[in-house]
Amino acid sequence: MKKLLLLMCIALFSLTSVNAQTFKLGASVGLPAADASDISNLVIGIDAYYYFTDIDAPIEFGLNAGFRNFFGDEIQVLGQTVSVDDAQFLPIAAAARLKLFGIFTGGLDAGYALGLSDGLDGGFYYRPVVGLDIADTIELNVSYENISDAATWGNFNVGLLFQF
């Protein structure tokens, strides 16, 4: 099922990129929250956005694919120190943004995050985002991400997006 979903998303990105209106690439760094804060100390991510609507439109709709790495921490279990492996996810989502005053954006990414690490199935993914346009092609954003696997993988992050 995961492979079929991934192939469908790749096909959709391939077929729609011919008439691309807006393409953005970005990176983020965050602090784990929820269950993830017990076993992780840092999160990094990369994202690729494709918006179907024009960049100057007040509302944008599109797709997002990314990668998240929750760096494992050392924890105490029955008096012994145990190293936790990194947890990795591939979020694939729909994205919607509302632009206010030409420089502020707010919106939501919602979809499914595939678990890439052993023992992770993946689950529902959502990410409310607030952003500020620094220049015509750069956006600074803050967000909270949540992935509902067997545990809740959440993080508060800050990131930069670059428009192409």
C-alpha cells in the first residue's frame, strides 16, 4: 500500500510539473514535542512544494513532499543508558496557503507520512504554518508538525523556503 501511494504521488508530481506555477524548496530545524521529545533531541527536514495557483493569488493550493529525521537521544532504561536510533519519515501532503498583506502567509499541510525507519508504519500528518516573505523569493516560516504513528511524533520548527 505504501509503495502504491508513493508511486501515485511521484506520478502526480511528474505529470503536473509541466505547467508549474510555483515551485519552492526549503529546509527546517526543530525541537521535538509530544512523545518524540522523550527519545529525540533534534529534528531536521527538507520540503519541496508545488503550487497550482499563481504566486500572486491570495490563496494557493498545491502538493508537498518532504523528509524528516528525528535524531535519537540517549535515554535511561532500568538504570542503563540506551541509544535510540534516528526516526525518519517521508511526509506527502496537500498544501493550502492564504496570503495576507502581500507578506504574511498562513496555512496547513495535511496528508500521510510514510515511516522510513524500521518499526515505523507512518500515519496521518498535519502541519499548520505561519510565514513571512523576506524577499520576493524567500520565506521564513514557523510551524508545528504532527505525525500520528504508534507514538505521536511532533515538533516545533523554523524554516526557510526558496521559490524557483
